[in-house]
Amino acid sequence: MITMTARFTLPADHPALPGHFPGRPIVPGVLLLDAAFNAIGVPILKVIRAKFLAPLGPGEEVEINLTWRNSSRVAFTGQNGGKVYFSGECSCKPPAPKS
């Protein structure tokens, strides 16, 4: 099993925040998934599951932990300070072999 880590923070001036939600902005789930997919670094074929467990505010950093289950399946978790914000698993195009 291969594991990797990336970090993600959405700035408070991001254009998605004013409408999500007025008075108490939270990072939209689609942006959290996008951050996980960018960390994976290969094309995503299918989202097997995704759970959003706690709201993440603008400017809050999450550590995205990736665990490759095999060459085409990866689990991801976004957390900070022991608190899990989101998790999921997806199938993806296998990484190209290194030459």
C-alpha cells in the first residue's frame, strides 16, 4: 500500500464562498473533492463513496491523506488536529509506469 499526503486551504476571498452559506461560509464539498483529486494526480474514473463529516471554514487547512489500495483504487481523508472533515474512495486511471 502506498500512502501520500497533501495540504489544502481555501482562501476567504474564493468566489464560491459568498453563497455557501451567507453569514457562515463553509467550503463546498465539490471543492474538497477537487482538492483530493488534484492530490491523487491521475484522472478519476468513478467516485465510489464520499462523506462530508464536518464543515470546513475558509482559511482552515486540511491534510489530505491518500492510501492507494491497488494501482487503480485510492482512499482519501481530509483532516486537521484529529478531526476528520471528509473521506472517500475512488477508482482512477493507474499511474504511468516510471521509466
